[in-house]
Amino acid sequence: MSKKIHTFANEYENDEPIGALAYTDFSKPSPILQGEDAERFFRIMEENERKAAEKAKQPMTKAEAEKRLTYMKIMYEFEKNNLEEKAKEIKALEDYINKQA
């Protein structure tokens, strides 16, 4: 698992968050959490980040490796097909240009 799992990044000089955004509907202004809601949000996010960091330190199980292998095979085929399509398009464009010359 990735060692760089972060739920949120702190961008304040004193490392103290001052609020949290809760995105619901991007067509409307985003509400801003304040007070107890913002504190609860940060407690939950910090706990989730701590759990993710602990999980990242654990060795991969056989089941996780099999799941990852399946995913990688699917992505490999997808990317291979994408490259083949791009190669066909490049060839077609080169043929078109050569016919125009």
C-alpha cells in the first residue's frame, strides 16, 4: 500500500486547522463547517489518517495481492488497448499526410 496516504493537508503556518469544507453540491456555494462540527470532522479525519498509516505499514496479505494482481491485469489490458488505438490513429494520420504530399 502507498505510504503517502493523506486525507487532508495542513496549509497553515501554526499547523492548526481553522475550519473544514463539506462539499455537497458543486453548483451551490460550499458550506463551511465551524465550531463543534469542524472539530468533529478533523478528529474523524485524523483518526482515519492514523488508521491508514498503520495499515500501510502492514505487509500485503495474499488476498490483497490477488486483488491487486487482478486490478493490474485489467489496467494493463485497458492501457494496451489504448496504445493500440493511438498507434492506429497515428498510422492513419501519417497515411493521410503522405497521400496529400
